[in-house]
Amino acid sequence: MEETESSRTAVLVCQARAVAHGRLAPGRFDDPIASALLRPDERAAVERVRSDEPPRGMGPRLEFEFLRATAEGLVPRTVAIDDAVRERARPQLVILGAGLDGRAWRMPELADTAVFEVDHPRSQQDKRERAAALPPPAGKVAFVPVDFTADDDLGEALESAGYGTGRPTTWIWEGVVPYLTRAEVAATLRALTEASAPGSRLVVHYQAPSLAASIGRPVARAMRRLSRQPDPMAHEPWRSAWTPAAMRDLLAGQGYTVADDTDLLSLAEALGMPVRTPRSLRSGRVLIADR
Ligand SMILES: C[S@@+](CC[C@H](N)C(=O)[O-])C[C@H]1O[C@@H](n2cnc3c(N)ncnc32)[C@H](O)[C@@H]1O
């Protein structure tokens, strides 16, 4: 991420959840907070997709299709992570690279959980401004600014916000690993492990290597440039992809046991939701590991 601006991919995935709300996997996926976190122009783009009427012109059509496809991936990943959080209540939940995550506001199950939202300082400032208009969260939320690519001490930052290293924690690391190098992923994992009491759980969403994605992303970028469409990924390039075996080895090295590691397409199929873009879901994965 660039130092000067807040995350645009955080806005994109929030828009995608707003697109999906009430339409994809109803009864299993639900995110009424997403729309409330968006600015009016961002919400207008969501409404265009929800209208199901593709706009004319290459630029608007590109934005429409991209947002519609992103919404399909967000549903299985959100449901799998929510289920992993609900499976066993722990006194603390840390959301790493929280962006515009609405869990602290939309999950009543978190009423007795201390939630810590960790994010890059720029993105977190943006979130705090947007969240000011939300109804109160289910329980307590603390905002903890940390840059995973700098020398920031994650454990220290959390402790100064009231985090207790002796208490079990559920960690959510969703939509962040691809934006970090392998070394930054390993260093962040070491830091969160040091701050994890026995009985903690780590839920990671990551990207497996994919030929379709490595061709598709530069093509999409070129098409956006041609049609003078803003690129939400312009300042947030992907830096690491992990095979399931490599991710499992990394976690085993820190003492984790993997309870589940499933691709987004299988998760979407299990939800019985229609999928228009199966290829882009195949390489995204949600892994649950305990320690
Ligand atoms: C695609 S968004 C995902 C947001 C959220 N987890 C979700 O799934 O809705 C990527 C998030 O990673 C955060 N991020 C990226 N690089 C980071 C870094 N070096 N340090 C801290 N956070 C970072 C961004 O600020 C942004 O909130």
C-alpha cells in the first residue's frame, strides 16, 4: 500500500458485500453495514449492479462486471469466516487489515468479545470517519494502527489498546496476505503467534497461484486504462500467492494445526449460490488453523 492514501481495495470489497446483501445466498450471507460504510458515489455504483441492468459504454460496463464478479467471491469467504468465528466464542477477536469490515457492528454474537481492528494508519483513519455514522457496535471495538511492512510492533500496539496476551483470541486475516511479500506474511504470522494464548484460532483468506489471475489482472488493468476507468488495485499490487502446501508448512512451523482449507468455489457451491465467474473463485481460499 502507498503511504499517502487509504486502501481502495477495502472500498471495493465493501461495495461487493453491499451488492451481495439480500441477493446472494440469502439467509446465510447478510451485511447491512456495508452500504452504510460507503460514500454516496461508491453506493451509486453498488445500486447500478443491484439493478441488474448493465450500463452502456466500455468503462461503466467494466466497473459493473468487475463489481458483480467481486461480490460472488465475497459471499463464500465472508460466510466461511463468520462460521469459523462463531464456532467457538473467544474473549478477543483481532481483525488484521480490517478495512471496512463490518463484523463488530453486524454480529450480535460479538457482544461479549473485545474486538481489535488492526489496519494501516491511513485506511484506519478513513474507516473511523466512515464508521462515525454507524449505530453502536455489538460490543467493544478498539482501533489499532499498524503497518505490517514497517517495524511496527503488533503485540505492543495491541497491548496498549487493552489486548490481553494471556487470553485466547480469534484472528481474522482476510484479503490482506496477497498485498504482502512472503517475508512480510511470515513476520506478521510470527508476531501474531507470539501474542496468541493457547486455544487461539487463526482464520486466513489467501490466494493460491493462478495462471488465470496472473493473465487476467494485467488485462483488466489495460482495459481500465483504455477506458479511463479508475483502477482500485493501482496502488495495491499483489505480492504473494501461496500453494495450500506452502501455507500449511508456514503455519505448521509456528505450531498451528490446520482444521480446514477450502477454495471459494467449493464454499460457494456448498451455499448453493449461482456463480458466473467460477475461475476467479477457484484460487481464493479460506484456511482455519488452531493452536
Ligand atoms: C482488500 S482490503 C481487505 C479489507 C478487509 N479485511 C476485508 O476483507 O473487507 C486490504 C486491507 O489490507 C490493509 N493493508 C494492506 N497493506 C497493509 C499493511 N502494510 N499494513 C496494514 N494493513 C495493510 C489495507 O489497509 C486494507 O484495509
